[in-house]
Amino acid sequence: MKFYDCATAPSPRRVRIFLAEKGLTVPSVQVDLRNGEQFTPAFRALNPDCTVPVLALDSGAAITNVVAICRYLEELHPDPALMGRNAEERAIVESWLRRIEWDGLQAAQEAFRNAAPGLKDRALPGPLALEQIPALAERGRLRLQHFFAWLDVRLADNAFVCGPRFTIADIAAMMAVELSTRAKLEPPGHLVHLQRWYKDVSARPSAKA
Amino acid sequence: MKFYDCATAPSPRRVRIFLAEKGLTVPSVQVDLRNGEQFTPAFRALNPDCTVPVLALDSGAAITNVVAICRYLEELHPDPALMGRNAEERAIVESWLRRIEWDGLQAAQEAFRNAAPGLKDRALPGPLALEQIPALAERGRLRLQHFFAWLDVRLADNAFVCGPRFTIADIAAMMAVELSTRAKLEPPGHLVHLQRWYKDVSARPSAKA
């Protein structure tokens, strides 16, 4: 097994935190995104979508998506469960995870990538050069405010996003907050439940991964 | 168990096809999206995200996402497997599924919702009224052409998206093609492998669901 990582990118960081919560280590290599290594023929042969993370398996197969990699690791190493402990829990965790990916991570990515001066033709990750859309950056900022507000309500009565246990949904929400901070849109201080949760998850040893 | 459906919407259709492939029936109710039933207090109490499908469980929990609902049904009724038969297959299916959701379904949704005259303030599903962004419709159309091209290459050597077996990834890709057709962007005729696959999946009894 080999993990294709990039220390400065948010998507592989989600997998690194997941591994740290599991107490697992996997041999890894750094992909130099800043110098375009993801567009080289060697990397395209591994993942034609030109994105990290990738988990290359000994069978020759490559898992090319954050959550698919985490699910594979969860099946091989079920404890501690980070994606639910039975069918119903797994479905509820996935509902929250996907809502956070859509309302939080995607909104933060739209706000960041459509405005960052260094990403002029890189409004989306992947093989296509796509121009920034300023209106999409603005819409991302608006959606983020809505996301922070509902997450705060959810965390008023729950230690973590899915209840009393830390899950993969918390990792996605952490990344949404980190990306928002890069776009100078950190959650407002009056959302005290969100602030409490973010302090808690940031203090976990896995947050250093 | 109760399935909150809408006969004219693409997301619940993905679940209906999944159920038909499994040979399952679940009691269902129609949510009247055209008249805004998803914004009523009763529906918001079920799903604050104001979207269908929802699968309400006898435990009182609600699964509010297409793929989370399918995964729950797959765990309860594993045969025929539509999400992979072992950990590695499940991870590969999820990688393809998410790539299709991102490159295909999302692109088709952007092309359609940001241009349809009837969706002026409904550029995204969910509780927020968001204006259409014409540049995003244009970008969606461009991304769709890329999606069709890579899907055609994939289907040159594979009966279905993930290989010799029909999976949930085929259902997502079917929906991307159907939504593209609504945006008057059907796959070009020279992509013969994509055309062959679409004819095959459309001829399955489940496609009537």
C-alpha cells in the first residue's frame, strides 16, 4: 500500500487525520502540486483526474477519492469506528458527511479558489484549466455563513457532528473551517458551540497530522 | 420505513432505480417540490436541508442523502451487490461514483439550474434562494463535454462503469446523461461506447423506476 500525499493540500490532510485517529501508518510519497507533478504522465497513469490523495494497493488498483480511501481503511481496521458502528449509524454519518462536503467544503472551496490570485486558471482541481468566476466566490462566502449557522445549532446539543463520538464528519467540518480561514472567512465568534467544538477537535493529537 | 420521493426529480430517481435493481419495494410518499412542500415546517422537521429523497426509519432516524440511503439498503439486502462485493471493490466503486457525481452530475446540474427560466432564484437545491450565475452554466457545459469524453474512453473496454457488473456508479452516470439532455446537452453521437452503454442501461427494467 502506498499513500500519495501533499503536505499543503486539504484533501489528503483529511486522510492523514483519519489514519492518525486509527493509529495507522502507511508508507507515503509527496506529490509536488505546486510544480504540477499531478499533470505528469506518470501521475496521470495512476489517477487521470490529476488529484491527491491516492491510495495505491498491492493488487495494482488505485483508490482515488478521500472518502473511498477512508472507507477502505475502516473496513480493514474497524476500531475505533469513524464511520458508524452499524448500518443505521453508517447511513446517518454518511448523510452528515455529504451535507458538510456540499454546504461547507464545497462552499469554502468556491470562495477560496475563485478569488485566490495564485489560482487564476485553477478554479477547480483536476485536469481542466478553468477561469475563476467572481460571482461564485461571492456565493461561496454567502453559503459558508449559512453552513456555520446550522453547524452551530447542531453542535449545541452534540459533542461532535454525529453525536457523542468523533467521526469522519468532524474531519470534513474541520477542513471546511480551515479552508474558510484561508479565504479570510473564519466562523464568527458568536457561534459559541461551533467555537467550542473547533477548539476540541483542534486539540486532538490527530489534528497535527 | 418510509421513502420520501418526487416522481419528477433526478435524485430520488437514483434511489428508485437502486430499489428496482434489488427487487425491493418500500412504502413511499410524494413530496410536491413544484409547490414548495419541501419548505413546509413538517418537511423541514424531517430534513432541514429541504431536499428529497429521505428515508425515514422505524427508529425515528432519517437518512437524508441518496447514497447514504442506497448504502443502508445495500447492507440490509446485499444481493445483488450494487456497491462492490468486498472492501477493495467497494472503494473502487465509490471512487468512480464520486468522480461521476463531481464531473458529471454536478456539471449537469450547474448547466441546467443556472440557465432554466423556471429556476431563477433556485440555482442550488436546499433552503437558500440563490441567483443563477450564467458563467457557471457555461462552465457546466464545458465540464460535461470533458465528462462524456472520459466516460466514453472508460466504457470502450468495460460493459459498465466499474467493469463487468452494473453498479450504483452506472445509476449516477445515467442521471448525469438524463440531466444533460434536459439542458439540451446530450452526449455527442460519435462517442459510440457511451452511446452503447446508455442504450444498455436504459433498456434495463429498472430504468422505468
